[in-house]
Amino acid sequence: ATTSPQLQLRPGEATSDDEKTIYFVRHAEGYHNKGERELPNWKSDNLGLDPKYRDARLTPAGVAQSQQLNADLRKRSVPPPELVVVSTLSRTIQTAQTGFKDLPGWPTTFVG
């Protein structure tokens, strides 16, 4: 019988070619975040189910957050990933398009 290697998870960055580093980035502020925070009837009227909020785009503050992500990644010289995976929601796609824009060696196409 053969044994398969065990998957081991440990904090930190990959230290060899047979290891992978995984980064998780939450989407920037969307109009649904702003609505939930600022509209007193958000929960009582189930506004989160409204199509304009369900697939909300980024607010101007969210776009600025994504731009800041891009600047931070440039400053830290984060090695390019092999793959960027995002959900199919507009806010996540916008965050990735702005946050990872024109980073040397980074993918320009994302998997959704």
C-alpha cells in the first residue's frame, strides 16, 4: 500500500517550491455595506435582498480602498500569485481589477 503525503497548514509564506502561499483579500466597501451602516430600515425592509444591493458595486470609498491595496502590494513587493480567484459579484471583481492592476507579473485574468 502507498501512502499519500499529508496536507500540512502552517502560518507564514512558502519557503520552498513544493509549498504554496494563499492570500485572502476581502472586497472593498460596496453600496450594500454603506446601506447596511447608514439606512435605519436596512433590516426591517430586507434591503439586502434588493438587486441593487445584492450585487452592489463599490462605493467611491471602496474604489479608494482598492487603490490603497494596489499601492500596498507595490510597496511590499508581494510575489505574483499563480492564480487569482474571485466570486462573480461585481464588488469582488472591481476590487480585484483595481487592487491588482498593473502589478508586475500578476495575472490580468481572474477565475470566478
